[in-house]
Amino acid sequence: MGNKVYKLEAALDLIHSGDTVATSGFGLCGHAEEISVGLEERFLQTGSPNHLTLYYGSGMSDWHGHGVDHFAHEGFLDCAVAGHYGAAVNLGQLIFENKVKAYNLPQGILQKMFRSRVEGLPGAISQVGLHTYVDPRLEGGRMNAVTDRDLVEVINIKEEEYLFYPAPKIDVGIIRGTCGDTEGNISIEDEAVPTDIRLIAMAAKASGGKVIAQVKHIVPAGTLMPNKIHVPGIFVDAVVQTSDPVSYHKQSSDCYYDKALSGDIIVPAEQNAPLPLDAKKVIARRCALELTPNAVVNLGIGTPEYVGAVAEEEGCGRQITLTLESGIFGGQACKGLGFGAARNFSGVLEQSPQFDFYDGGGLDIAFLGLAQTNRFGDVNVSKFSGKVTGCGGFINISQRTPKLIYCGTFTAGGLRETFQEGRLHILQEGRNLKFVDHLEQVTYSGSFGAKCGQQVLFVTERAVFELTRDGLMLTEIAPGVELERDILKLMEFAPLISPDLKIMDESLFKEELIGLKERFPSGDQKLEEEGSAT
């Protein structure tokens, strides 16, 4: 097969102006940072390559200019098609200023688009994205005014609506592994997650394109164990050894290397201090009451992360299985910049089959962020005041999971509250309303969810709403709040009010444990109960 080991500069010669480039990663997990840096430096020094189109499947930066932010230069990039822009601050600013065209599509859909190219199909067909801003009857996933061409189409198959997402022709795939041999075989033993490196490599080759792989170590041909080879050499054209693994080959955004993140060791579970009693904890406690034994769960970033912490604190953490869009099952998920990696996980998939699992309704329940919602239960988490964030895996998860819990504070921006003797006390109201008449984008369609029979709750620290076919219905309010003053006057629409309006459990607002373990039967108990019923 010949020697495929290249110096960085020689590998960059494979990338030409006008190329479509696909790059792998999740955060900085699996992202070929040194190749991105080298490509940026070449453009700034020579002006070439230029006018690239960039595809990537998930959020691939760290709020500090790394990852895909290296492509954020006017003239360097013509168009981006991505799953999430939130952490790519510089790229997001270019999009906001209409200096680059941009589409935001669901993370799992981008994986299907890559796979369609591998399979020789014209594109991917899915109902994921219908009636959201991805639907061309709304915005078609376009993220600014300069993006003027429809990428997504509505089609009908046997009187059912679907969206068609075209398979991209990839000129260059940029991937990352741990070891590469001289024949191009790539292993991933030190990586936190496999990301989508194999899929991108195969999609590029199916397009007649080139594949460049960044690795930590170069080894002779024949020295990698066959069962450790994740990307066979037939899919790789150039292998580049990083010059500085600590800077350019981090296992995750905040960690160079941790054996626990690659699943090589099991470490003692972190014994976290009890969460402080604040609005997030109250919300997470109320959410945790919706958990069931042996549930397969997905948690969004922010307030939803606290649900897992509450379950651990209450002694129920091992009775549920948490999953991450990066492919992780079980374990303790890393927070913040480390999101996507985990310790003590029970299993890991590539991103593509993980989203097959999500799209097939494999989750039992998902806890997702609550940024804005309207009377119909539509939700916006993808674009605010023109700022580009994106959906990530939100649309895949929210449209295909039977039970959804949207969670967040009732208002935002300066909100101050205390919790004493089982009651909520509002000291200063938030400036920004979340229950509004109009959304800047529709990331979730409440009417479509109700039509599909989803069970959907909206949980805040002072009120709980349920989605009905007629819109949002207020079902619970916190002890200590006044319905008119603290809830209804702070909504831009009048919700339905349940005739059986309840007061939220006072234990949610106290320092002591809420007794979730006692309310939460063990898996064995559940089996016994089911056996008795049978």
C-alpha cells in the first residue's frame, strides 16, 4: 500500500480552494486540532486554500478559539453545514455578520447524510426536523440572510411527509486517531469516544476524495493488532503525527489524557458534595420524580445535568442508564468543557448508531433545557437575539423520545430566590420572560409532539405545565407563590389551568432528601410487581 506517513505541510497540499471538507470530533474529542491549526496558518500566510465548505456533525470547539473556530476567517470559509455552533464563538460571529453561509441541521441527521454518501444514495430521508426551523417551509436550517439556497426538501412517501437531506460530496475528510501505521491503519485506544472518524473517512472515499488522519504515534505496518484497527488503511491517504500531543491532541477539551476516559481503568465514583438548595436543584428534584426504574435517559446541558446529580444524591443513580450524544452509555459524564466524555461508562458507540438508537425511540425519557416556549408548547433553544447556537442532538432526541421534560427557571436574567421551610421566596424577578408569544426559532414543535402522542412536561422552580392538544396547561404551582402575581403576569399568553391545580411537594424546597429512593422502587421490585400482575 506504500508509505502513507506525511509531514503536515505535505498533507495540507491535499486540500484545495473550493473543496468541501468534513472534520470529525465532539467538542475537542477526536478533533484533529493540529491539522486545523496548520490549515488556518497556511490561509493567513498565503490566502490559500480558500472558499471552503465545511461539514461537521456536532459542536466542535471550546469557547476559546479551538476546533472549527480555526476556519473562522472571511474568505477562508464560504459555507458551514453543522450540528452545533454554540462553542465556536468566532465562527458564530461570522455567521451573525452574514460573512459566511451557514446551515444548522440535527446532529444525527448529519451522520445519516455522511452514511448516505457511503451507501451510494442521493441523501437521507427522515421525519426528524419536520415542523422545526429545519423544515424548508419555515427556514430550512438556514442561519442567516446570506444563506439563500434551500438544502432540505419536503417529500411525500405513501401519504406521509418526510424531509430529504442530500448526501454531501466530500473532497477531504480530516479525522483523528491514536496510532497510525505506515499503511494508514488507524487505532483509537487513547480516544475518549470514537466520534465519527470511520464514517467520515468512508464518505470521503465514496466521494472520490482524500482522507488525512492525525495521530499521536506512528508505528510500522503490521504492528497494530487487527482488532484494534478502527479505520482500515484503504480509507486513509495521509497519516500525520502531531508535533505536540499536549497542545494538539487532547482527549477532551479540558484533559490531555486520562485512562478512565478511554475506558482502560475503572476509578472510584466521585462522591460529590450535596447540591446547594437553589432553583436548579428544586427543578431537578421535581424532574427526578418522573424517573422510573431501569429507564434509559438523556440529559441536556445546564439545568438538566442536575437531574443525574439529584438521582445520585438520593441513592438512585444506578437504577437508570444515562446516555450521551457522543455515544456513551452509563458512567459519570464529564461536565463543562469535558462534555461528551465519561468515566466508568458501561459501553460506547460511534455517533451514527447512537443516533439510530435515538431516532428509533430507544430512550425512555429525556430532560432538555427550557429557554423559550409559547402557548403551543413550541420550544426555542437554537437562536436568540440573532446569536447562532444550533440544535446539536436536540431535535433528534426531542422528536423521537416518548417522554420529554423541559426544565429551567421560570424567568432569567437577575432572578434571585430563596427556599425556606418548604416554600419559595422570590427576592428579585428575572428580566427575561421565557413563556412568550413569539419564538425567534422553533427547535421543537409542540403541536407535532402532541399529535405524535408524546408526554411532555415543562418544569420550573415555581410552576409545572403539561402539553395538551390545546396547548400548555398549568398543573402545579410552588408553595409560597401567588398564581396571578408570580406566574400569570409573567407570561405573554394565558395558559390553560388544570381544574385540579396542585401545590408542588414541599419536600422539594427543603434541605433534607426528598426520599426519592423510597418513591422509586428497585428494578427487582418492579419485576415482582409485573410478575404478580401477570
